[in-house]
Amino acid sequence: MMRRQQLTLPTLVLLVLINKTLGYEIDLSTANGYEWSAALPNKSITVPGRVPGSIYTDLDEAEIFSGGPLLFRFNDLDYRWVSYEDWDYSLTFNVPANVASYSAVDLVFYGVDTVAEIELNGSPLGTTNNMFIRYKYNIKDSLKTDGSNELLIRFKSPVKYARDRYDEQAVDYPVLPTCLDPAYQGECHANHIRKMQSSFSWDWGPAFPTVGLWHPVKLEAYNTVSIRDWWVGFERDEIQQLWKVDMKIHCETPDSGIDHAGTFTVTITDQQQVVQTLKQETVLTGDGNRQVSTPVISFVVPFSQIKPWMPNGWGEQKLYDMKIEYQETGSAEPPVVLDEKIGFRTVELIEDDLPIGRTYYFRVNGEPVFLKGSNWIPSAVLPELITEQYLRELLTASKDAHMNAMRIWGGGIYEFPEFYRIADELGILIWHDMMYACSMYPANEQFLETVSVEIRQQVRRLSHHPSVLIWAGNNENEVALRQNWYGTESKFDTYKADYIKLYVDTIKRIVNEEDPSRPFTVSSPSNGKKSEEEGYVSLNPGNPEYGDVHYYNYFADMWNWETYPKPRMATEYGFQALPSVHAWTTAANPIGMDDDWHYDGRLLFTRQHHPGGNDELVLQVEGQLGKARETTQEQRFLDMIYLTQMHQAEAIKIESEHYRRLQYLDFDGLGHCMGSLYWQLQDIWQGPSWASIEYGGRWKPLHHFATKFFAPLSFMLWVRDGNVAIYPHDYRSGADMVPGILLIKLQSWSQINPIVTERIPNVNGNSTIFWQKPLDSWLSDNGCSRQTCFLTATYQDPETGRQLAPDSYLYPSNFTAVTNLAKANVQVTSVGQVYESSQSSWTIDVELSTDKPAAFVWLDTSTDRKGRFSDNAFLMSTATKTVSFWSSDPITDSTEFSNELRVAHLAEIIR
């Protein structure tokens, strides 16, 4: 990933910009030519600072570190000293004289990470203690317009601050956990500082507890009311065929306690054609913080004038242009203008009684929607390294895998504005945790005060996005409290009281005040209304009869669907895998130096933050696929990369298909599943993790599998009660079903031609078993057994042969039991010329051949080419197959690409 592009303007006078939502704005970012400095308080280290940015990247760019890039080898540990120090950021800047003429002149910090004292021209402005709060200071009287201004931000070590707060609290009782598991290689007490919780380490990422200004710092000047945020809520009146729209506009005033009379004009357009316009006269009076919100502004729009915004796969993501204008009565100032996008959509969380438990699903614009997607963590441990381009790549990859939902996990950050705009465009629904995860949290007055500001600001900032589906108070804290994860049992009532104060009395109350248009759940997982009825800490959080579940199991047979629960919704589940050769190369010394390329080496051990994770990987791989071939330590490591990635992909495929079938199946009252969000989408560094996309954007086999198990239409082979059956499924209750012919083939691992092909014509329907056989007797009748044969299913157009759904397959046994797995001769037989396709301007077709079936065929290049294959990690059950490589970078000649191609399959890797 690249740092955000930096622009240097020729003179600072250009930095005074007219901002249509207020008056003048001066952005003090480094990209605009402002020269920040970062230093230790004693000045023994002084380097250029970057804003937005943080101390780790500033020291790295100044070449203070001697051990190489931040994420190389053990640098997360070797560079940890940075987080134990206090740091100062300073800036000298000038402003034009006319700035002083404005009624209000504010210095606004859009993101301070995290604990700091701020001074301007030697006078204190205030202190900060929350990474997720926007801080505003009135500097009209302290700002110099006839000379230089000196801005100083004194940052405190986040590690020491968190430890001090823990120690203070522990005098009464400790807010747990005491520390992370040692395997995390992290820092203690992240729950005592309002900072990205995973910056202190997690079981999939490193600790880099940085400090800095991670969002812009701006000087904002204005004379009249300015617009900060806005909220919109919708109702659908099916009888009158009307959209009922409520809107509230959050403003800031240049003063407190003084009335400002004016008129708001709201105009909604579609390609310059006006859809709706209205005017609302109002009088606004700023409070002590110079903040005020309008009364609710209501209007209606006929259904006939609006295309609703729908999630990916369910319809169009229609966004309208919206302009909010405010003109103060009698003012000569131009109107304040905010240009935004608006999408018309409603959302409901349905928890209806069932004979056993309750339903748990979402209706969007009245349509029940099965959530299919993943979980989102921070895309970099240092947020300033995240670019809009990278966010778009990740979310586009999600859409390419037919996802319609993403859960922003509670140990990361409230994302950048670009994230939500892209999610709106692509139709990715956002289950949005608040940033509280896997801990108990303080509930003292000081902590609740900063939480209140955080939640109110963030909900106001984000609630107008149609992609935001639901707010959740925390990640796994209800279940952690009830199940005594951190030793809370002896003071359960005390910790429960804190839990209620924080998540119910504070967060839930504020969210409901600020955004009544969306559901709120106190925790994930939870039993929904059942948890509320049991005092918000359920007796059995994660009960599959209610709400959502998180499920992890690393010791059972994870290729057997019967291992998995039968929930109403699965919002976390997953398995680890190692990173690719390409990713590991950027973290490790070259092969042959040290033991960086040994499975039992120190580097992999240090990067495996999940306790016992490397042993669990061996257990699952050797139980399902077999042992890696006997060879050198380095080759075993490379083989384990392949084997862990294939195991991960297959296990999550089986689990995801299980949840998909449960949309329509009922197992004695269990089932009715309406969502599967696997853990996790992306990596934060190069290490073992649950991700389907590794650090930098490369797809692992799992993400290729996701394009199939989340496809709109799927035919799933499975075994239940000894019978093998084909189960058709489309998420929209038949809307994606296309008539076709279904071919079911029985094949031996020792020959490429099928033993039996059964044709099922005129297939048209949903969730009905079209074909079923008693597995063992059918195999035996055809000279097969579970240990020698496998099944495939292909759905195609009967006239053209065009494939209408992804191929399905069934391995009746794991590969350790297969007795006739041949070492197929998989060859690249031709590589075409470069051409432009809908996926890439540089597309190359690759034709493969094989003499026998080959499982988990993996195509790669010896160099780190950016791009992906149209299919990968596939079962090659036919003599030939053609795939395309979609390059992200220009390719002019396919010869070099052809020479770099590498092919692997399972029989080559295992003993």
C-alpha cells in the first residue's frame, strides 16, 4: 500500500479556501505546504512531521530506524520503544489579516491520536483523550494575523497513559483483562484509552501504538451558521405510495445564545432534473459549544419519482444529488451550501416469534435480504497508510465476490469518509460496531463523558449513508462477561453494572436519539430482544435460536457441515492460513538466511498471535489434506503456505454453504438463517490470519471460493442422512433462477473421463432437491467408494452450453483417506496475447490440460504481478480448462508472463 499522494502548492496564500459550508478554511496539512516538525521533548530526535500522519511513519521516512521497513521481520518489537515515549508536534504558520474579521475563528482537529495537550502561541487551548473525536477550539483572540503563529501538540505515550488509567482504576477494582495473551506480542490496557484497540496488537496483527494527527487540522472562519452534518430517515407508505422523509441538519454557530434567523433550502436532483425542493424557515441558537440542530424537516416524495437504493445483487444503488443551502436573514454573506448524495431506503430488523426462538433478519425497502459478506478490520495498523484507492480495491473485491454486506469490527476505527461513499456506490451494507471489543471497559464519569461525545459525533457523521445498516454497541463483550473470559465472575454484578452504564444508558441512548431510523443491538453476538429481556446480558449469548452467533472451532472435522451450528445469522466464523510467498517475501530475509522460511522458525512463531495457531493449522491440514511431502525446511514452509490456504478455503466454503442452505431448511426449529459474514476480509500485515485478501490486496484461495459460494445462483452437492443430493439455491427466492440443464458427474481420481453422467433437464425453481441418491450404494453400484471417487455438478444453458452457475463438487471423504489420488500432469498448453476485456485493459488467456483429475489447482507467477486469475484453486475435472489473468499493471507482451507462470496441485504437495 502506498501513502496518500502528497501535493505541494507553490505558495501558502493559496491555502485560504472558500468553504461553502462555512466561510474561510485553511487546511494545515503537509500536502498543502505546511512544514510540521515531530520531536522528542528533549529534541534528541527531531524529524519532519506529516499531517495527516503519525510518528512511526515520520521516523521511518526520516530513516531513524535502522532495521528496515516497519513491517519487516521483528520490527514491530524492535521499534516498540517509540510508543513508550512522549512526542511533540509543532507548526509555525501565518494567516491573512482578513481572517480576524470573521465572527468565529476556530482551530479544528479532525483526529488526534490520542492523548495530548495543545498550545497556540504559548497559551493552552485544551487537552485530548479520544482518537475518534473532533476537537474544536476558539482561537479568535489568540491567533496572530500580523506575524507567525506557533502551534504545539504535546503527545503522551499511549502505552503509559493506558497503564496509568488501569492502575488508578484498579485501586477500586480492575477493569479487565489485565493484559493480552503473551502470544499477541502486544501492550496491555488498550481498553483504558479511546484509541484503535488493535493498535496495541490482536491475534491477527502487530502492535504499533502510535501518536499523531491522523486526520486534518483546519482553521475555520465564519460569520453565520455553518453546516456540519445531517441526518435523514425514511418510511415507505405502501397505501399512499409515498416516501415519507425526515431530515435534521446539525449546525455550528459563530456565537452562543444568540438567535440566527434564516432559511434552509433542500433540493434533490437526478441528473439536473429536480425531484424535490423545499424551504424551511428556522431560528437557530447555538449552545455553549456553539452547536445546534434544526427541528425535524419533513416532506414526501411519490414512489413514482424515486428509484430506491438497494444492496448489491438486489437492485440498483441509486444515489441522488442533494443540495442543502442556508441563507441567514438580512445577511450579505453568500448562502452556506452542502452538496451530498442521498439514497432512498428503509431498514428493519425482524425478530418475530417462532415455535422455537425468534427470527433475526433485515428487510431493506420491505425486501428480506440474506446478508453475505465478511468482517472488516483496519486496512493498515497505521491509518495514514490507507488510501482511497486501496479502500476501493478492497470493497470492489467484495462486490466481485457477490457480497452485499460488511461488518466493521469494533476493535478498529470509524472509517474514513471515502469508505462509506464507496460502500454507498457499490451496495455494500454496513453492520457497524462501535469501537469497543473483547474487553470490559471503564464506566466512570470521565470515560462516559468522552464516549458520549464520540458516539454523538460519529453517528451524526455517518448516519446519512444508505449503506449503514445497523449500529452495534460492541464486539463480544456480552458473551465475554457472561462466560467469564477475563475473570469477571467474582465481581459479576459490578462488571454488569458498568456494562449497562456504558452500552445501554450511554451508547444505546445516544444512538437512538441521533438515529431513530436504524436498529441498534447492544452487542455482537447477542440474542437480540432476548438479551434485552434478560437484562442485556443474556444467560446464553450466541444461542442459535436467537440473534447472531460467532463460531470458531479448530479441533473438530471442519469439512463436515454437521460440525457447525444452525443459527439465525452467523456474523463471525473462520479459519487461519499462512500468507502467500509474495507477502512473506516482504517480511522475511531471503531463503537461506536465518530460519525465516522454516515453519518452526522464530519469525513465524512471533507472527502467529493466535495462541496455539501453528499447531492447529498442522492438525487441520494433516487431518483433511495430508502431510506435506518430506523435503527441506524451506520447502515444507512453502508447502504449508499452499496447504493452509487450501484448507481455509474449503472449510469456509463448506460452512458458508451450510448457512446458505439454512435460509430455507429447518432442523427441529433451528435454521431460518439469514446471514453469513466470515472472518475476515483483509489483512493488516504479513502473518497467519483468517483473511481472504492479504496485506496489499492479493486474493487468497478463499476469496476465489467466495465468488462461488456467494454467487447469486448455486447448486450445492451435500450429504445428509447417508443420501447425496443437489440443492439449488438463489438468495432472492427464485428471482435469480435461470432455466437450464443440470449435469451431475461421478468421477474416479484415477481417470479424467466421468464414470456416470446424469442429466436433469428443465430445472427451474428454488430450494427444492432435484436429485438424490443413497450415497454408498450408488457409489458401489458404479464401482466406486468414498475413498476413490468424487462428484461434480454443472448447470448450463441446454442450447449454448454456457455455464449459468458455478460448478459444485463433493469430496465424499477427506484426502487422507483417498486411495487413488494420482499425480496428475497439469500443464500450461498455451498463453494468449494481451487484449482488453471488461475486467482489465491487460487480459491474457491461459489454457491448461491434465491427464487426470487434479484438486486445488493453483496458478501463480514467480514475480509479484498485480492482478488475479478469473478462477483459481479449482478442481480440474476436465481434460482442458481456460482461465484469464486480469492484470492491474500494463502488460505489452505475454511472453514474459508465460515464463513466470507456475502451476501447483494437491497431489504434488502431499506425501
